[in-house]
Amino acid sequence: MADEKSCGAIVFTNENNVRKYVIIRGVGMYQGFCGFPKGHMEAGETERETALREVKEETGLDVVLYDDFRMTDEHMLAREGRPNDKKTNVYFLAEFHDQEIIAQKSEVSEIALMEFSEALNCLQFENSKRELTEAEQYLNNLAKQKETENG
């Protein structure tokens, strides 16, 4: 049994006081599937370094990772013909401001900025829906904390 690990981020920005998430549509084997920027770890990289690199490669964005948000999901690679191999995806939460999104055509067929409900509806995998929902709840809780602190 082989284990594979990919790292990426749930990336968002605020446009006119509206939170929007970066949703990518894959190419190749993942053509048509929507998700978050991610990719395989390279030798010597930390999870955070991989996430930052992959987001930059796939979207052209320089992002800032949130320190206390990290989610994982695991699944067997049976759909890739490798039923005994396990895949682990690690996601961080990342924010960007005032940058142009540029899709890496070899990895991404299109990129969209979507509000939470629209993004949730385009995701096909339950793990992705759960991760986006957790990110939205986390950010909503942060906003409430700031409101309380600012009186």
C-alpha cells in the first residue's frame, strides 16, 4: 500500500464586502471536477510550503495562510485503479488581495471567484463541501469576534 499526500488551500478574498472563494476546474483525469488549488508535496517541503507553491502555480496568487486552520481528508485511490493506495489532502485557509488570477492551463481549465453558496453548489465531492463549510464558519466566527472586540 502506497500513501500519497497533496497540500493546498481554500483561497478567498473580499470584493465589495462580499467574501468570494477561488474555485478551480481541473484538467486531464479531473476534467470537469471543481475544487481548491492543491498538489503533491515535493521532497523537503513542509505542508505549508507545498500549499503556497501549488496555489501560486495554479492561480498565480500570492496568498497568506491562516495559522490555525488546517483540514485533512483521506480516500482510497480506487477510482484511479489503485484500490490499495491512500490519498491524503491537507488544506489550509488562505487570503489574497488585489491580484489578478491567472490559471495554469496545464493544471486548471478555469478559475472562478464565487460566493459561498455558489461555490458549495459547484463542488461535487462531499469532502470539499465539508471543507468549504468549515472555512466559511471559521471566517464568520472570526468576524463575530472582531465585532465583539471593537464594540
